[in-house]
Amino acid sequence: MELKQVEKISKALSDVNRLKILQYMQKNQGKVECTKACNLLDLSQPSISHHIKRLVEAELINQHKIGRNYHYSLNHEVWDNYMLRLKQL
């Protein structure tokens, strides 16, 4: 993993709302629906979408469209590579 990707992931993890989304996903078998994320945090749907977009851009979560709704899952491969790279610093 390149240092630029490590930086991008670290920036994505620097927000408490994104950490709450990831924490919820971890407790929910690594998955969440956008509507559930809106209920989880006391934020508007556009704010939730912004935070999820940052996590997708950092490749920490994967996005899947099912019907009209988006579902998200943890990208375990990127997480593992990120943790390994941090240990090498």
C-alpha cells in the first residue's frame, strides 16, 4: 500500500461520525444500509452521504446498489493492508 493511500485512509478516519458508522458496521456483520446509518447518527441524509462517500473514496467500505437502495460493506482487504502498513512505519 502506497503512503498516499495510507494518508487518504487516515484522513477518512479522522472524523468521529465516520468512526461511528464503521463501529456500527463492525457490530452488524460488516454491513449497513444508508437508511440505517441515518437513524444511527443524528445527522441529515446529505451529511450521512458525505461521510459514506469519504469512506468509499478511501476504499474502506464497498458500495452495492440493491434495487433503489445502497448497501455498504467493510473492505477487509484494505483494512488488513492499512494495519500492516501502519506497523511498518
